[in-house]
Amino acid sequence: MTSEVIDGRGRPAYFRRSGANALEGGRHGPTPRERNPVMTESVPTPLLHRALGLDAAASAAMAALLTVGASALSEPLGLPTALLRGVGVALLPWVALLAWTLTRSHLPRGLGLAVVAGNLLWVTASGWILVSGLVSPTGLGLAFVIAQAAAVAVFADLQALGLRRARLA
């Protein structure tokens, strides 16, 4: 009995410290972190935090520009007003998510991966809209879509790098 208390085997998993006993799973099996480290691991976020901050600021600026200025931008970009305004409004929950992540000192790895995936999905959708034939942007519109997709790709790359660095730390 005494040895179980000292080495942690008699304690519930959430009381156990990391180390040899936690890795063995003890009497109560592995902890949630041991079962699924991708979703539960909390990562330090210095580079990731900065990349998320840049992403949040750029996304907020784009949301404001597209939501408020959709009518004025439509003709020079050759993109439908409804598309521009819809994209601006669709960015608002994304901005809220990114802003929330900035309030965390540590971020679950799974959420960080989801942000990277969301950004890569955005880049893919931006390319798809240009080649789909659904819109006929002007040269300026083409440059606008490509530039914002490139910026989002950079955010995704910085965020992925931040996650990799945190994993190695």
C-alpha cells in the first residue's frame, strides 16, 4: 500500500505526475494526454502566438474592408458585391476564434492544427474561385485574390512552424 502511494500507482490518473509511472499507465490506464497527445497537448506559443496575432489583425482588416467596402470594390476587382460582402461576413467568426486563441498562454495542439488547416483551406478556395470560371476578375481582382491567398499561406506556414518548434521544445 505504501509503495503504491509513493510511486503514484494508487492515485487516479489525473493526480499522477508525468514520468515512468504515468507512461506505464499505472493501475488506472493512460491519461487522456497519453491516449491522444495531438488533441490534448498544450503547447507553448511564442511564434505561434505572433503568427495568430498577425492572422487575426489581417483577417479583421479584410473582414472590415470586404463587408463595408464590397460595393466600392466590386467594379475595380471584377468580383460580385455579394461574394465580397459574404466573404467579409464569413471572416468574422474566424477573427473571433483567432482573437480567442490570443487570450491563451498555451494552445491545444489540435486547435493549432485546425487553424493551419483552415488557412490552407482558404488558400485552396481562393485558387479554386479563380480557376472555376464562376467569376471573371479584372487584373486588379486577380492580383487581389492571389495576394491575400499568398498572405494566408504565409500565416499557415508560420503557424505550422510555431507548432513544430513548440513540439521540439
